[in-house]
Amino acid sequence: MEFGRVDEQLLDTIDFSLPAEPAFNKTVLSGKAAKDAKVYLGCAKWGRTEWVGKIYPPKTKEKDFLKHYVHHYNSIELNATHYKVYGEPGTRKWAENAKGMDFKFCPKMYQGVTHRGSLRGKDFITNEFFRGIVGFEEHLGPIFVQVSDTFSPKRKQELFDYMASLPKDLQFFLEVRHPDWFGKEEIRNELFTTLKQMNIGAVITDTAGRRDCAHMHLTVPKVFIRYVGNSLHKSDYTRCDVWVERMKHWQQQGMEETYFFMHMHDEATSPELTVYLVDKMNEEMGLNLIKPKFIEGGVSEKPKPKQRGLFD
């Protein structure tokens, strides 16, 4: 993931602390821990050849990657659906790999809808997208709608009309990236208030070069976090520590579902940071999440950060 990437030499100059908890969130969370709250953690794709010999057995073929992925993570931020509209037989075949597991596929809306021209007049292709993802059945998680970096609040009515047209029996999360969505309090508040009224979540993206996208606003008692690490830079570990603190707070205040997706500029290193994060979450939040299991003789299961102390 390249969004928000900065030169490694600049990482030590960035304030990675998360914003204070918005007062807005008290109108969304109940204030009491939810019963049977769910936590899902995954990556953006399972097709990483760099993981063969690391967490996938040596010589694993690409067609078998998902079969192994589901034993290391309990969800996937499915970027594949952003680039192609898949039919129901295809998504059903993917879901079969998770049969009997509490595993969620979180498909990203097709780019032909969100990144090509207006959102208006996209009923047909939107419906084709939905016709395909029904194959996930009970393994279908939230659907992730992202608009491009150039999609500004000047087009807010177009965006709000489209989001309002989406099926009410499915959970959606929206990611906006244009800086103007976050720069003015009036625009920011209108965005989050409108999403709350629609029962649509707001994606939180934590990446080095766009700290405004880590806004911390909750519009439903569920959260969709896109964390972008910097290939095991020392800050990755301290950032994970801070995220565990925030997720624990939300858990205690009534968060019903948490989706945390690990991204890296070098995705080869995602499993190492995942292990660090999951160990922290299990310990601090009383969870029992699965985590990547490294092939014997391969990468250490408990990587040590090069240096600690960013938030010490």
C-alpha cells in the first residue's frame, strides 16, 4: 500500500500519536462492554508469494494460498474485488476455504463504481458487484467503499446520495481521502453525522504521510481500521501499542465489532508485525486471536524491534 508513504528518513520526525477520543463517539458507544464483541484481524490480500516458506509451506502454489491464509488470520480486507467483479461461484469457492470458521471476507467496492466518473448512474454495475459477493454467505463481513484522493466535499451530495442507495441489510464502511474532508470542522462533522444517520461506518486509516485520515470518529459501534506500517521500522511497534490501548478503551465502552487490517509498504513483513500486535491484543484485551505461525527454521515468531522508545 503506497498511500501516505514517506521517505524512511522522515519517519523519526512524525508524530504518530492518535488523536484524543472525540466527544462524538459517546453518542455511538453505549458506555458498557458489549456482550459477544467480535474482533477480526487480517491483511489486504492472501496472494503474497513472499510468504511461501515463511507462513505458507515451501512450494505452495498460488491457488492454495487462501487455504493456508485462513489458519493465520480470521479476516481479509479483500482488495481483489476492487479490480474485478467476481461472480457468485468464485466467491462461494473462496468461502469454502473458511467453512466452519469464524472468518470474514470484507470486499472492497469495485473501482468501476468508485473511481471512474460519477457515482450516479452506477446501479447496474453496483448490483453486479452485490450479485457476486452473496457467495460469501455467512462469511461476508462489512463492505468497504473507498472514493479516490481527488473526490472532494464539493461532490458531497453525490456521495451521500450513493451511500444512501446501498442495501440497508449490509454493513458498509466509507473511506474518504481528500484533505478537505478533514480540514474544516463543519465539513468533518457533516460527514460523520450523515454516516451515523445512515448506519454506515467511517474507515480509519493510519498512515505516516496522512495523519488526518486517522480521525478516530466512530459512526456505528463497529470500527474498520487500515493500519499502514513501515516494514518493521521501530515506530511500527510503538504505534501498535497505542492502537491496542485505543481498541481496549473502545471494547470497554461498547464496541461490537473491530476489524483491523495490517498493511505494509513491504507486505513481506506483515506477518512479523501481526504476531507482535496479536500478542499484545490477546494479553491486554483478553482475546484469543489466531496469529501467523512461521515455518520451522524460518522467521522468528517473536520479532524484536530494532529500537524502542518513540513513545517511552
